[in-house]
Amino acid sequence: MNLSLIALEVKDLSVTIRTEEGNLPIINKVSFYINKGETLAVVGESGCGKSITSLAITKLLPSNTVHYPSGEVFFQNQDLIALDVNRLRSVRGKEIAYVFQEPFTALNPLHTVGKQMIESFLLHKLGTLEEAKNKAIYLLERVGITDAKLRMNQYPNQFSGGMLQRVCIAMALMCDPKLLIADEPTSAIDVTIQLQLIELLKELKKDLGTAILFISHDIGLVSNIADRIIVMYAGEMIETGTVNDVIDSPQHPYTQALIAAYPNQTNIGKKLVTIEGLVPSPRNYPVGCRFHTRCKQKIANCESMRPGLTQMSETHSTNCFLYGGLENA
């Protein structure tokens, strides 16, 4: 890991939420880094903590109920977790931008697309109103929106879902962010548009050198865009490595099950594997390995002890007792 190449580094980040039943652990000691110009994908089923982790990076979670018991998020030589709200506002949107999961709710239906696109540019005082409009038109064209000048004056309900997602990507790029966080940006879009958006993100990364944190439940999709992959389950990282490491040589039983459940050329005509059960709620996280209640390869230690990190290679690691993982408090 070359520190001069790192765009973002997260160390031992934990998140709890205060409820009437007490503090619930949502995220547990998550650590990762993203290099400049790299795409890091975070995959896992719904409820695994992917979106919560991404929102915690810039403390976008409700401050009255959410706490950070441990962790540091280093971005441009500062710990974002330690910053106050005013200083964080100078980072959000400008240095770190988000593309949220559902474009219909990410945009305000009462304002034109153009007004919403130029807001962050003007808020961060990056130029004049005319410069903001010109850049918005350029970016809309860049993401494949035709008649961009006309579209600037239209409202979100006048766009299709695929076009709105393109608008959200363009809006996130208005301030030339160093890091783009894309949270399930293709989940509500048909397959053809999905592939177009993936290619678009690849082009933007190449042209602008932007680091991308790409969040998805679709492990097959991320294999086409990511440089490295993190697999999350029940608020914890359970496997991480390069795309080749994770896709071609999955080590954790959960990762293996995710890949086996995805249709590909090797299982054409075969019944797809299913992962029985559901991701546990933070109210009912199992003792020991959190996946053991659904795991077909569990051993005695899994039910009572917490697996620690096992380094499979220089780039590949997993948390599983099958590979000698030590207890992790």
C-alpha cells in the first residue's frame, strides 16, 4: 500500500445506532483503502451494511441516534470522523460526491434538473452562474443526455429512470470530486442501461482519475467494473481481494455462495444455488461467526468464537476458521 496513491483510508470503523433497546452494533471494525483512480466494490446482500458504511464515511447518518465507537476515515490528511459539521460540508459534494440508489428520490421533484445540478457548484463557490450552467450542460452531454440545454429546464418526472441516473452521475461530477461513491446506481435500471452506465463510469474514471467506491448486491456486475472487491456480511468485512482473487478463487463460504447463486456460463441449464435464510438483524447477531447459521461448511469454532483475518496472499484475505482464522474479540 503506497500512501501517496491513497485517495481514502478507513481504519476500524464501527457504527452503532441508539434505540429503546440500547445501542445496536451496525458496522464492526471495517477497514479498507481506495487508491486514486481505482474502483473498489463493496458487495453483499441487502442488510449487510454496505450503504451504512458509505454514508458513515462523511457522517451523513443521523447524528442524534448514530455514534462511531471506533474508527478513523482519512481523506486528504484529515480524519473525517473528527471534523465538525461545517468542515464536513466543505468536503461533501465537492471532494466526495454520492450517486444514490434511487434517482427518483435523490432528486427534488419541485425543482428543475438544471437548478439541482448547479447548486453544489455555486454553494462551494467554484465559479459564476454562467460557468455552472455551461458545466452542467457539458456533463449532461458527457453522460449521454441529448438536448442537454433543453433538459436543464425540465423536471425529474420528465425523465426515464435510466436518464435520471445519468443526471445523478453528472450532478455528482459538477465539483470534480476526488472520490465518487456510487450506491447501487444500477439496481432500478434494465440490463442494457446498466452496461451503458458501467462503461460510462469506466470512462469517467479513466478521463478524470476519480476514485470510485461502487456498492452493489450483484457480484457479477461488479466483476466488470472493479479493481478490488470487499465482501460484507452482517456489518463486517469477510473477504477482500482483487477481482481475480475474489471471483476466481473465493475463500469464504458466503462469497462462494454468492458466486454460485449468480447465473454465468458455467451453470447454464443448472439449478442455481440459493443461500437459505436471511441476513441477521443487528438485534440478533449470532455469537461467533455471523454467517454460521446459514453456512454449510461450519465447524465447531464457528458457533462460539469470532474468526480473525487470514491472509491468503499479498492481495487476498478472508475471515474464516476454515483457513485458521484466530479469535477476534
